[in-house]
Amino acid sequence: MEKIKVLFVCVHNSARSQMAEAFLKIYGGDRFEVKSAGLEPGVLNPLVVRVMREDSVDLSGNSTKSVFDIFKKGDLFDYVIAVCEETKAEKCPVFPFVNKALHWGFDDPSSLEGTEDEKLAKIRAVKEQIKAKIQQWIKEI
């Protein structure tokens, strides 16, 4: 059986798309080939790394990747899923031969304000939203 190829896209590839990629790899197993990338690749969010570690997921060795580099390579995907706000998702490039382009909007951990504990709590909420969405989507396809 051929794997379902999925690309998660957000602004910096520093949080949401990294979390979505990790959870689809965990919960989707061998059914999927998964990548993530950003419109403007940044630096992995250390608070996101910390929150994901609470689920025994180690993102610390990951690097951020450019969606445009992936686009230029000509990689083909069955699904391109934007996990950023609607206004940012509009900047995502059009990938040729994509069966489905989806948008799942989640709050941006890099824009959260407050104390470190408040940010961690908000990131945990985003993480749980992403995890639940991944688990639901796997059942639907």
C-alpha cells in the first residue's frame, strides 16, 4: 500500500507544524510519509520542545525547513495542511498535484504573551488541540 504523503505548513516551522508532524508520525504509523516546513523558517521554540517532551516526544534535534525549498525540489504531496492563522495560510505556495489542501488554524505559540508558566499552559492547550485534530483526521481518511 502506498503511503499518504502529508506536508504541514506554518509560518516559522518552529512549533505548530513540528507538533503536527510528530503526532501524525506517532499516531499514523506506516500509513503516512510526513514532513513539515515554514514560510519563513525560524528557530525551534524551546517552550514547545519542553511541552512536547511531556508527551515523550523529543523535537530537540529537529531543524526548521523552508516550504519553498520543498516546493523547488518538486516533492509531491497528497495533503498540504496549513496549521497557521488564515491570514498567514494565504501566503502558502500552491503545490502542484496536491489532492487536498486543508487549513487547520491553531494559535501561534511564538506570539503568546505572559509569564513562562502562562505560555507553557497555552502551548499545552495548542498541543492538545493539534493531537486531537490529528487523531480525528486519521479516523476520517
